[in-house]
Amino acid sequence: QENGVQMKVEGKFPVDCSIEAYDLCTIFSNVLSNAYEAAVETEEKKISLVCGYTERNIIIAVENSCRKKTTTEGGLWKTKKNNADYHGYGLENIKDSVQKYDGIFDIEIKDNMCMLKILFNHKNES
């Protein structure tokens, strides 16, 4: 709030979620940290997080305002933080957690919005 970033969160996860808490924390902490850092640099300053599930899938979708210009190196996103040797691993950690569950990870930038989507298979035990 102190930097004027508006955040909207909605949705829920299944009670019998097959994704370990450690991996969910890795995903959400990195996703939200990246979204905040990008949004705070824009005029819109918006983040939207939507989670949901069906009988077969668990979905996480995050959209945030961002500047048009992105920094990549060899197809990988570069950190803007000082001391880059100790930063810039967030997206790789997210990808590792998603791959652990044979999930799908997609990120796209369009019209000054960053759209990140994660899809997991959900094995409903009930």
C-alpha cells in the first residue's frame, strides 16, 4: 500500500491439494515478489491473483502492470537488483516447482501487462 500498488486476490485451492506447501510457498513468494517489483515501477500499479481448481486442474493466474521493455539474456529474465549473483533465480525456482508436478508454466507480456499462468494436474481423491 505504501507504494500505491493495488492488489486483488480471489479464488481458492482444493482441501486435498496435491501440491506440497513448500512448493506453493516457493511459487507464491516468487510470483508475488516479481509482480510487485514490476508493478511498483508503473503508473497503473496493479496486481491480480486468481486461483482456482476443477476436478482435474489447479490454476494460478497472475497479471500485473509492467513496463514494456523487458530485460532478457539468452531467453532468461535478468534481475534488476544489485548484486545479481545472489538474485534472479525466482522464475527458475517457480519453473522447478511446476515441473516437479508435470505442470505447465507460461509467462507473456502484452500491452504493458505481464500475464503468468500455472496449470497443475489435480488428482481429486474424493
